[in-house]
Amino acid sequence: MLDRALACILYELYIGEPPFFADGLYRLIDMVVHNPVRWPKEIPPLLRDFLERLLIKDPSTRLSWPELLDHEYVKDLVQGTVVFICYT
């Protein structure tokens, strides 16, 4: 579950809004379960791939904590070749 939380936080930091937003908890749950994530065209492909793998609904196929460190996006962040820009 922390992997999905990380993805939601990173998505919101980069895009400026959460991947799903609703007025009520039940509506939010319904959106998460039934709606795909909207991907703005300005999101870098490597970041999108990383977030998509963290947001897979089936936990057995989702990118998990040990494996996420091997993703190219994380490696590039550690090496300093990717800059993460937050919009406010």
C-alpha cells in the first residue's frame, strides 16, 4: 500500500493535483476502483512508467519496494540525471 501512496504523492507533487479527487470518500473509492488515471501529456515518459507500475491495482504485479529501486527513473534520480520539478 505504501507503494501506491508514494505514487499518489509523486503524481500530486509533479502535476499539482492528486490522480483522483472527489467530494466524498465513497465517490473517491469508486473513482479509484473504476477509473483510469489521467496522464497529462507534459509528464515525462520515464516518470509516467514508474508511477503506472506503482499504481497497478493488482498487488501481485505492482512494482514493490525492493524492485522500485531498480527502476530507471529512480536510478536517474540517484545519479542526478533527472530533475524532479514540483509545481505550486
